[in-house]
Amino acid sequence: MISCINNAGMNIRSKALEVSDQEWNTIMDTNLKSTFMLSQEAGKVMKDQGRGGRIISITSIGGHVALRTGVVYAATKAALIQMTKVLALEWGQSNINVNAIGPWYFKTPLTEKVLADQEPM
């Protein structure tokens, strides 16, 4: 059985009124488009082989609740959650299991400043 894990993700912490077209496209392409394109390719192979498979995408708590992590990031993660539901429904009949995991922040160099900020998220 084939498995696919989508774990690409990035953020540019711009306020909504300051998001540039380039920032929008970069975040959308990295977080959403790449996940869809990889899932689509994996889904084709899984369906063609007739043995099903598993696709897991890493989303974020930011796809469920409003956080001050950036509007584009939040939009991609919410879209990824919905995309996961649609793919699960569509591909389930081919025994392809599609799920998403939406964790809270992990302490990394990318999140260090956000986690240190005392204002509510």
C-alpha cells in the first residue's frame, strides 16, 4: 500500500492590508497548490494500482480558528482542511484514505518569535 505525507508549509507574517501579490502566490503555491498536486499524483498511482493507499496532509490549528499568523496562511490551511474532506469523499470508493492533522505550534526557529509574544494569538 502506498502512503503520501504532505508536509510543505510556510508563512510570511504580513498584516492583511500589507499582503503583496507575490506573498499571496508564494504562500498559496507552497501550502495549498503543492499539496493538491502531490495528492493528485499519488491518488492516480494508488487508483491505477488498485490497492488503495493513504494520504495525510499537515494542516494547522490556524485553519480552524483565527490566529494572528497571517490571513493568507490561515486561508491555505482552512482550504487544505476542506480539500482533504472532498478528496476523502471522492477517493474513498477507491480505498484511498485521505486525512489531515492540524497541530498547534511546535517550537522551532520559525515559530520562536510568535510563541515568545505575550499578546493573545
